[in-house]
Amino acid sequence: MLTKNIRDRVLDVMKRFSKKHPDGYMVPKRVNSLLLSKCCQATPATIKKALLDLKHEKRIIKKEQHLFIQEEMT
């Protein structure tokens, strides 16, 4: 898993903690940057930057006080 870039690692780990939902994958509230940093083997600052990048790319969106991971359109 370390061969992937940090964004892919974050998305993979978040999907493993998430539940499938019609809007995508619903991320639990307990998934935070410290937990992701331990799972992805990166610093919390790097994780926060990756999360911000993913939010700007519209891969992670916030609806009704929950974070959702959007499915890739392929």
C-alpha cells in the first residue's frame, strides 16, 4: 500500500471504515486525521493536506453533517 500516493491511501482507508450509501461511502465521525495517519503511515499534517485536496477535487463532500466519498465516474 505504500507504493500508492497519499490521496489513494487515504481514500482506501476511509472506504474500509465507511458504509455504502446511495450518495457514495458514508464516513463515520470517528475517522479523523490522527487515525488516518496511523493507518496510512503518514503525519497528521500530511493527512490534513490530502483531505483538503480531496475536498477541493470534490472526491469528498459534506452532506447533512456527514462526509461522503464520491464514486469515481469511469
